[in-house]
Amino acid sequence: GENVEQHPSTLSVQEGDSAVIKCTYSDSASNYFPWYKQELGKRPQLIIDIRSNVGEKKDQRIAVTLNKTAKHFSLHITETQPEDSAVYFCAATPNYGGATNKLIFGTGTLLAVQP
Amino acid sequence: GAGVSQSPRYKVAKRGQDVALRCDPISGHVSLFWYQQALGQGPEFLTYFQNEAQLDKSGLPSDRFFAERPEGSVSTLKIQRTQQEDSAVYLCASSRAQGAGQPQHFGDGTRLSIL
């Protein structure tokens, strides 16, 4: 089955700096890769996603890149702000040809933005 | 409602008791997912519904776990004879349609503690 690895597990940056979180996946048939932000005790919130037919997507300060050949995708946050501090999860949807679109999550990255 | 609603937010039960967790998906969303999130980990898939049909229950950890969505809207996750290892946050997510690449929107979860 699909396996998603995420690095680093913790990341501390100064306000205004960029942050990069990387994930790799094992199933080459996976075709959808969302990123979620989860604050303590809150729900995971979808912040950006990318499909396998696209190499890069950007939304204001957030961007995601996908390298299908290497089976890895990355989240880039520019001009970080203290409110970006949270746990970030990457995920992949394996395409088994069936109806299930379950998400396989990485282990999370705790991002701390220091003011 | 505006988002996925889960109840109760917190549930404390003694080992051996049965519990029932409720999920109200976003109105009109066809797909509904249950995930289990242990402390410090990413969510793990439990089961998936398309309307009232449970199409994938491969993630349910044992036959003590049972889920239903009888009318294709509200879903209930039931855990019988609870064990301490069942302690976790149970997250529900819904998406508008079936098929790969459909964004999943999460509820705030139910934090279950088994004493």
C-alpha cells in the first residue's frame, strides 16, 4: 500500500523567512496530494492541493511542487508569520481504481515561526 | 451547516463500555470518511461511505468498530467494549463527490479517552 514520509518533523524559522517541508510517497499511481494545517486541538484545514497532472501550484505565500518521477512533493511558505505556526501534514491519495479516495497522511511537521 | 460537525467534542468512557460518535457532513456531500488520529501522529483512515454505502472499511482496527450512514447524510461510528488503545481523536471528513482529487473537509473531531 501507499506510504508517505515527511521531513523534517520540526522546523523553526524566523519571522519573514521561508519554510520548506518535503514528502515522499511510494505508490506511483497516487494522483492527488493535499496539504493540511492543524493548530493545537483544531481540525485539519486544507491549505493547498495539487493533482498529478500539474507540477506546481501557488496561492499567495504558499506553493506546492510535485516531482512525479522522484515521487516527492514539497510545501513552500514564504514570508512566514507567527500565525503560520502549526503542524502541517502532507497526504496522498492512492489510485486503486476503486471508489475510495482515502488520504494517506505523513507524520507531520511542527512549524514554529519565531517573532 | 457551514462545515463538518462532530459530537461530542470530548468523550470519557471506562474500559469495556460502548461509545457512539456522530458526524454531520457538509450538506450535499456524497463522500464521508472516518479517520483516527493518535497523539502526535497523522490521521489514519478507518472507513469510507459513498452516500449510504460503506465501500471501504479496510482501516477499522477490529470488529469492535462499526460505522453506519443509513440515510446517506449523518454517520455514526460505534466502538464496542472499548479498550485503552482506542483513546484517540476521531475525525470525520466529507467531500462533495466521489473520485480522485476531491478535497476533504474535516470536522473538529471527538477526543475519546478510555480510562
